[in-house]
Amino acid sequence: MIEFADISPDIAVPPAEYCRLLGYPRGHALQDRAAELAAWARAWYAEHGRPWVYARYVAGPQTGENAVLLEDAQFHGERLRKTLQQSGAHGVIVAAMSAGPELEERAQELWQEEKPDEYFFLEIFGSAVVEHLTTMTGARLCAWAEDRGMAVLPHDSPGYVGWDVAEQPQLLRLIQRSGNELAARVAALESGALRPKKSLLAVFGVTRHVDRLRPLTELVPCESCSYAPCQYRRAPYARWLEVAAEELDPGAKYNVNTKALKRWAGERLTLERRGDGASVS
């Protein structure tokens, strides 16, 4: 019903989404060095990045008690199974998208050159590109489905809650069955990790039972879609409804990537004890 391969997808990452991934609070405006690095990362990727998106339709998904069958491939994503079952989905669209290997290669060079700030901003921009490619793919599919009296459901991916990332290689093989050259540009390790790492595999359900989506808000993809100008929006983007930064609990606890912090501390942080007992880095 639909298949497309795009080697020139939209990479206009919204500044707010990039800032969010960088770890800044909602509504924050980048300034000085941070603004310079963010602009540099965008400019570098616009010149050197090679993003792409590939998607194809798979008919007749079957849902059992604990699995989903797509063609002859079986998956155990619980949220995917419930989404397809509750919506009466008659098909799915499997997609692969990637920011390409160029960004990853340049980021590693920056790390070796001892430029951690440039490394960080470029790495995070790669993540932002993948998120944006996913959003724009969803918007494109929504437009296609709306014209045909259908609806596209929120995407799901191995590694998301309830879906073991180890099923990623199997999903990739399903996507690559078409023999499309673009889909062959990504590889999956046995662990489920993708190469290039700034890549994503996704499954979008498709249903003709649009009426079922109205009482089941969790089946409406709009709440997780940041594509502001979409004319098919059925619900506001969830992050637009978040409380303002000043209303956040100052005593809240946040999770951090301890492995990354340990690596950063081991390779980049030095402490010097001064005569007055203070420590400086």
C-alpha cells in the first residue's frame, strides 16, 4: 500500500527539541558558548550529514496472547501487541531511519582531539536528528492515511518499554526483505545495538477503525508528535502541556548516565588540592 525511500529528509530539528535533549529546562534560550556550539553542530551536519528514511507496508498483523506476527516474524512487544489489538489494525508500516555514519565518525574524531564540548553537542544533535526523522515519518504517514480514511498509530520500537531490544535484528531483517538499498545501510548486532548508532527501527500500526481512537487516547500518536504545523492533529503534543520550569519541584531527583559520568571523570577531570584546603579542577 505504501513504500518510500528518502535520501533528502527534513532535518530542521526544532530548537526546543534540541535544547531538551541537551538537558536544558523548557523555554531556555541558548546563549554564548552553548549557542555557538549548537549553531556549529547544525551547520556541520547540514554540510556533511547523510540522513535517510525507508518504510514499507506489511499487511495483516496477527496478535496472540503474548506476541505479534508480522509476515512470518514473531515479536513480543507488549505495548505493540495491545495497540494493534485495541485499534483493530489491518496493517503496519515498518521503518528504518538514520542520521548516517558521518556524524558518529566525526564525533569520535572530536573526542580523540580532546574537544569534549564539540563532541557532546554533535552527538546530541545526531540524537535530535533521529527523533526528528521519526516525527516527520509519522507526519508523512498520517497524511497518507488521512486521505484514505485511515489512521496511523503511535510507533513502537525494540528497546522501548515492554519490547526487548534483542528483537531488533529480527525487525531489521523484516524491513530489509524488500531488498531496498537504503535499508541495507544499517546493521544490527546480536545485542540489538544498531550501526550506525544514530539510527532507529520503528513499527507504525495502521487502522481503518478511526472511531476506536477517540476514546483511547493512548492510541493517538499526536501526543508524542512535535510536528507543530500538522493539519491532522487530534490531540496536543504532551510536552506542550508540561508545567512551566518555575513550577517544577526543586527537590526532585533526576537520573543521570553514571557510566558516561565515570568515563568523563576518568578521562577529563583532574582535581588539585590548594593550600587553603579547597579543590579546583
